[in-house]
Amino acid sequence: METTEQYKQDERFMRMALDEALKALERDEVPIGAVIAAGNQVIARGHNLTETLTDVTAHAEMQAITSAADYLGGKYLTECTLYVTVEPCLMCAGALGWSQIKRVVYGANDDKRGFHTFCDNPFHKKTEILGGVLSDECAELMTSFFKKKR
């Protein structure tokens, strides 16, 4: 169970991930944002760039993982937490598993492409998962984006 302090910290970092999602929205990208924190400090940020880079792997999580590994000088994120506005897809969950990230905190569920639709747990066995942080705000950003696209 999360403590009140942990929940406040999770909300604070999720708001930063929402700021990243807005950067994606400004580029007409699917508005998903991510930050990676080590302790109380953000060490990496990312947002979807699949259209900008014409790269199907340029998801917010992948951008943040690459940036965090570069910052730390190594591929393992064992003392880090990823905050992402939408449940990671299976590709991103797999990469997070390989990174051995300590925690994954996400906002809105993704019932079409989220990892849980394919398997129970693609992450490292020690990774803690928490969904639903600021879920309404995260979901609304996605819903409004796709309504405008239709």
C-alpha cells in the first residue's frame, strides 16, 4: 500500500509526464508523456515522436528509457521509477523489463494495446506496477485527441 507521501510524489511526477504529453499534442502526436525519476529527481523525459521520426518504436517510454540510460551511463534502471500517462504497450513493457526498472506508474489504462491485454506481467520480477494515478486527466487527453481525429 502506498503512503500519502509516496502518492503525492507519484502525482507530482505524473503531472510532469502530462506536461510531456502536451508537448506530443503540440506536434500532433498521440499525447503520451513519460518521465523517469531516480529518488526525488527527474533524470529523463520523453513523449511520443512516432510521426515526427517516422519510427513506430519512438514511444514516450522508449525515449525516456534511452535518455535515462544515457544519463546513468548504463542500461539498468534498478533505482528508477517511470511515470507514463498511459499504460505501456507490450513493446515498451518488454524494454522496461530488460531495463530492470524498479517501478512503473501509469495513468490511464489502455484496453486495446496496453500490456495487460497480452499478458499478466512482462516486467522484471522485482518491478512494482501502479496504475490509475491521475487516470481521469490522462484518459481525457487521449479521448479528446482521438475525437478530433475522427
